[in-house]
Amino acid sequence: MDFYGINPAVLIASLMVASVPIMLAAIGELVVEKSGVLNLGVEGMMIMGAICGFITAVHSGSQLLGFLGGAAGGAVLSLIFILLTQVFLANQVATGLALTLFGLGLSSLLGQGYNGIKPPPTGMVPYGPLADIPFFGRILFTHDWMVYASIAVVAAVWAVLKYSRAGLILRAVGESHDAAHALGYKVIRIRVMAILFGGAMAGLGGAYVSLVRVPQWTDGITAGAGWIALAIVVFASWKPWRVLIGAYLFGGITVLQLNLQASNSFPIRIPVEYLAMSPYLITILVLVIMSSGRGKASLNAPAALGRNFHASR
Amino acid sequence: MLILERRPTPSRFWAWGTPFLAVILTMIAGGLMFAILGKDPFEAIRTIFWDPLFNAQFAAYSRPQLLVKAGPLILIAIGLSLGFRAGIWNIGAEGQYIMGAIFGAGVGLAFYPMEAWFIFPLMVIAGAFGGLIWAMIPAILKTRFRTNEILVSLLLVYVAENILASMSLGLLRNPEGGGFPGSRNLGQYPSAANHELIAGTGMHWGVVAAFIAVIAAYILLQRHILGFQIKLAGQAPRAARFAGVSPDRLVVLCMGISGALAGLAGLFEVAGPAGQISIDFNSGYGFTAIIVAFLGRLNPVGILLAGLLMALTYIGGELAQFMLGLPSAAIQAFQGMLLFFLLAVDLLSNYRIRVPMLMKEAR
């Protein structure tokens, strides 16, 4: 059952892998934005996670430690964002941009001498007979454990935001920091924790790019995935499960265009460059659709998004 | 414990003082980074900031480079600063820069090998047009559909990079280039070349355009109603709306101006210092210009000085790479650090820092 040399089961299986980095980064950013902070530095934190994870994995020989290192790298970079926006009350848009510019430079500095090295191989989960189920076995039971972990993170974020007291407080801070402050919640402390979580998730996503998806280190390896993750949060109108849908959609487009690049039997030959730009174009298209018309995504945005909090009394 | 107290009006002293403080802090932090990399920090800082201008051996080569590198940075940053002042975030100048270069070079190459006086002016118009339409995409999506201009303008950079690759491999490839990617060299086509105007200074038409942009932006912001509206919209959006300022008109104008200027910068670069359209034509000027705009405190004169300083870090960085083996990525990180320190010390112009214990003693 192939279409022009593209097998749908393989396509779905590989889109699940391709969407892991943006899904992780987007769910982290969703929590950050739910707390009322706009961190545009996702791309910078992702690439720092990619290089930190890569270095840790190469030196320790353990992929798990690599992922932890990646999460730590992203979180450490987000500390700078915390210092600037939460302590020094700097503009969040500008600080996020600075984070990306700095992250791109620092990652390529740290990555000197790591080009062309292979990271430790991916540990496959032993599925036994499950993987032999036709079609669904190929789609569901051929992945490394991070694919399942990323879905679990989405579920956890959804559950915490919807059902727990901590989630309620986080949303309150994001909707009205003044009211939350008046109720005695520590606005800055809650936001700091949210930003750290966002940084760790972006770093984890970046580490997945350099350790599993590519897997090697090159400068600028994340290639705009962080910006697509930011767009997915808007696409998802700040709802966790829609992040999953959004990530699969963009993972699907990425994988499909890669397959079309390689496919020889597809009737129309589209130049490689135009296929390569399609994920970005479709992201823009989706942003336009989501921001206009009746289902306006922006109506769902946290009310205090992007505004700094300074307790004057 | 320290307490922050909002100033009723931003401090005039710190408005000018913060960029200098930020540069000094960046030099200290950058020196630490160079020391960690195993280089002598003092020598590295001297190589970056002093040698390109005053070292007898290198200054003859480096000094002209200062204007060559500062020209596009200033041109782009001036455009960006207008939008940033009004709270309109065009961060896709890199893409507009690429599209300006493609449009301008395309017009020039279409006339090849004809020689005529009007070719270069036509290229300049095409370059500005290329940047303009690329910036109009986020602007119109913003005004029509309320789509976030930050994300759209940034995502379009990746689209522009792919178009650039496609152009240098296909449509604009040099037919006599032996199959190598990249267009004809415009430097060898006199009617289309953006030559050095005064030998040995690095002064080309792009630098002239940058100076004109600085003056025009200064007049716009100081004397023209549009400049007033831009400042008002940034500082008090609600008041601006009551005063009859149309936010949509500002979005289109600010995006359009910044796009056209970025396109011009791209055209002058491709016809001059770069010479040809190639896959790796863009070198991040569009992003560095964001730092330049903030370092100049979004003020035209400040941007002029900031552009020169940032150009110095580029040239000094190359020199340090050559002399001390400092990786070029270290300079990129150094420039990013500068933006961090700028944003951090900006606190001083809007807030007073009080130490409660000292205040009690004073009473």
C-alpha cells in the first residue's frame, strides 16, 4: 500500500518522531505563556539543549544523561531570561530575541570540535510481538522511549493545568498578576518556576534533535524549530492537547516534504528549496487562519501575557 | 534587600549612560569568556576594539572595513528602530535583506551585458521594492487578520533563505560559471557595480544611504507628525488611539520603511562587498541590526554610533580569529551578551534603586 513510493505507516511513524522536539518545546512554552510570560528565546534554549545534551551524551556515553544535560542547558539559559525579565524588569520580547541570538552564538562556540562525531545510539524499547501487528504495530511500537515520554508530558501538563490547585494558581497569575498578588501568591516565584520548566522542555526538545533525530552536531541544527514551537502555542490556542495535534501536523509536513524530496515516482517534480520552505509557509498560513475569523485564537491568550510584574506596594 | 522605585520620568543621565555601562560590562564578561577559552582577555579585547583602528600593521586594511560593515547595520537598524518605538516588532529584517538583494541583483543581471547609466538606479529601486514587499506580508497579515507579526516576519526569513538557495542554483546562476552555484559577479559589471566612492575609505553608496537614513529618521522623529505618532503609539497606545492615530497605518508604514531599508542594505551589499548572489550570501546583519537598534537606544544618532561600534566587533573579531585563533562564534556570543547587558542596565533609567536600611539611618 504505497503512494508514489511513500508508505503511509512509515510516514505516520516517522512524523511521530519528527514532531517530538517541537512538541516538547511548545508544551514548555505553553506553561510559560499560561503564567503570563512571553519567552521568545525558545530557539536559543533549544539549540543550547541540543549542544549541551550532545556533549554530555558523547562524554558520558549515556543517552539518558544526554537528555538530562540538554534539559539543564535549556534551563540554565532560561535563568538569564528570568534574571532580566523578572528581576531587572526588561522587555520580554527584546530579551527573548537576545536569548536566541546569544544561544545561537554560544552553542556554536561550545560545539567546536564536535562536528562529525556520532552520539551514543538510541536505546529501542523491547516490544516483542507488539511490533509485528500489521500497520498499527509499525506506527505505535517502533519508537524510542522519548516519543512516549513527550506525549506523557503533554498529558501531565493538561492534567496539572486543568485539575490541580497549582495549575489554577499558575493560570491566575497569567490572567491577572495584580489579583494573584493581592491574594498572596508569589507572582515572581511562580513565573520563575514556569520559565525554568519551559527552558528545560525546550532543552530536552533540542537534545532530541541532536541525539536522535539527526543525530550529530552542526551549527544552527534546530533550523527554526523553536519559532515553529512558538507558533504552535498560538495554533493550539493555549490548550495542551492541541499542542499535540499541532506538533503532529507540522511533523507530518516536515516528513512529507522530506519524502517528496527523495521520491522519484511522484508525478510533479517540485524543487528541493520549495519543499524545504513549506513547513514555514504552512506555519504562517495556519497562524493566519487561527488569528482571524470566528475562532480567534488570540481571545484565549492569557490576559497578562508579556506584561512584567512589579509590586509597587 | 534592594527596593526598586519607579521614576516618574526616565532618567536623562542614564538614558545616555546605559549604553556605555553595557559596553563596559560586556567587555568584562566577554574578557572572562575569552579567558575561559584560554586566551589572554586583555589582548583579546585590545585586538577587537583597538587594533583594527590604530595598529600600524592592520589599520590600513581594517579602517575602510568599518564603514563597509557599519553601512548595512545602520541602514537596517534605523528602519527597525521606528517600528520598535511604536511597539511593532519586525524581526525578519534578515529575510527582507535577502529579498532586496535578489530583486536588485535580478534587475541588474537582466540587463547584462548592456552598459547604461540607469541600470544601477533601477537596481536600487528594485532592491527597496524587494524588501518592501517581503515586509508587507507580515504587515498586511497583521492589519487584516491580527496575525502576530513577530512570528510571521521571522518565519519568512527561512522562506527567503530557501528562495536564495533556489536562485543561486537556478534562475540567477552564472551561465558561464561552470555549473557552480552563485550568480555572475556584479563587481565585474560596471553599470551594476556598487563601487567604493572614495578610494581607501570603504565609502560606497550603501554607506551614503545609511547616513541619509540617519538624518531622515532624525528629522522624522523630531519634526514630523508621523514621528510624533510613532513615539506616542509606543508610549501610550490608548492615548494614541484617542488622538486619532491609526494603529494599522503605523504598522504598514513602520514595516514598510524597515523592509525597504533592509532591502536597500541587501542590494548595496550584493552589488558591492559581496559581489554576487550565493547560497551563503546573508551573514546575519538583519539580526545583528536588532542589537544595534537597542544599543543606539532607538535613537538615530545613537544607532549611527552603535553601528560603528558593532562593525568594529565584526572586524576586530575577524582579526582576533586570525591573530589569536579566537573562534568566530565567540564574537557572536559576545554580541548577544551586549544585548543582555543593555536590557539589564536599562532598569537604571526607569527605576531608582533604594537600600531600605540606609534610608532608615538617614531619617
